[in-house]
Amino acid sequence: MARERLVRVLDWRKSDVEQRFGFKGAKFTDTNPFLTFAFGMILWLLIYGPLFLLPPHLRAHPWAKFFLDRGPTPFFTVLFFCWAMAILVVKFGKLGLQRRALGLMVVPHSQDFTLAPATAKDILDRMYGLVDDPRNFVLLNRIERALSNLSNIGVISDVSEILRAQGENDEGQMESSYALIRGFIWCIPILGFIGTVLGLSQAIGNFGGMLSGSASLDDIKVGLQSVTGGLATAFDTTLIALLAALVTQLLMTALKKKEETFLDECKEYCQAYVVGKLRLAHLQSDDLSDLPVAPSLPPEAATGEVP
């Protein structure tokens, strides 16, 4: 199990998507906001760039007007949606990298192998040989934290407690990694409602201006077109926002379910191949056998009788 004899299977610094683009990689499946914003901006330009370049007769198409002629709120709605999609895509890639650690033969699966302070060092050396840094992987970080202090642990329940506490920390880390997306899910509908207010305000203002003057029937028809234009802004901006929030929520829920399944698999792995192979109680009994034994007392001393 010597470290130099092992071929490195996973290199987080070369495999993490954020590291490959020159950004500082976030912990585990969390994402770097600067990289995801850059990806989201690129996606936003891919959507709006062709729309901005449309000739005038195509810009009058209902679908083009849906995004271009409904005030400023659709621009921000689509930008936040693209940013959220970039976060989900990056998280999906980082989750795939974390899942690859489950396939590593870190702890021997043979029934004859037992995990003890003497063999824990070999397992740690093996981990550092298979990956560049176990602390960058959810599963290996749990194992490393449990085995690095194995010589100071008294009973198996202490190891289980360390793994349980680390598992709770990983779950909290996973929950916090979705904070920005949850903010977008809250913010996007608000932008839609702001567009609704702006559209209704425009429609009511145009309608009031039309009624205040003495206009012919043709002028009233022209004025009603501006009123309906304001109503279109009101309802279309809300529709765009609600659809964007719905898609974001569904994709986030699906990815979060995958992360929860991965954390459960890490817990099962540690239970089967770490806790299940510990033999701390046996080692303690062996250690006790090496301690000096106090000399036995004569029968007279035991009974308290004086010769």
C-alpha cells in the first residue's frame, strides 16, 4: 500500500471544472459565483444576441416582441435564469467528480481485513496515493477525519459519532450551496410582478390620457392599441418570470435529490467499510494483556486474619 506504488486515479485540481477555468474551486459541490455568473452571461448573450441582431421585420414577430418589447424586466429575468442554469450545470459536473470517489478501493473489501490503528496509516497512505488531496472529496474527507485520530479513539461508537457529525456538516454544506439559486427562485417572480405593475401603469395612463381628450373614433382605436400594449407587458413579463422560476425549481429539486442520494451512499460506505471493519475492542484487550499484573495477596491478607 505504499503511496509511491499507487497510480493517482483522481486529481481534483485538474478535474474540477472551476479549477480548469482558472477559478478557485469551491468546496465539494458548491460553486464559484464569479465563474457561474460568467457562464450565465455567456448563455444570456447566446439568447439575446441573435434577437438584437434581427432585422426590423423579424423583430415585429410576437416571439421576438415577447423578449424585446416588454420593458426592462425580461432582460434581468432571463439573466438570473441563465445564472441559475449555470450554477446547476457546474454543480452537476462537480457532483459527478465526487461520485467517482465511491469507486475507489480505499478500504479493502475482503472479509479478512480489519481496521485498527496499525492498519489505519496504510489506508491513509493509500488515499493520498489515489487522489491528490482526500479533503477535497466528501467521502474521502470523512474517512480521513475518522482514521487520522483512530489511535486516540476508545470505542467504535466514537468513530461512528465522528462520521455522523461529519455527515451532518456535509449535509449543511450541501444545503448552503443552494442559497443563491433559492434567492433567484424568489427574485425572478418578483421581477415578473414588477413588470406587471409597470405594464398596468402604462396601460392605465394611456387609457386615462385617451379619455381626457376629445378624440374621434379612429383616435380611440389608436389609443386602445397602446392600452393593450401595456396589458401585454403586464402579463407577458409575469409569464416569463413564472416559467423561469418553475423550470429552475424543478431542476434544482432534481439535482438536490441526486446530492442527497450521494450523501446517503457515502454514509453507507463508511458504515460498511469503516465502522464495520473496526476492531478497537479487540486491540484494547490485547493492550491490557501487556500491562503489569499486581502480585496476588496471600490468603491471610485477603481474609484479614493475622497469624
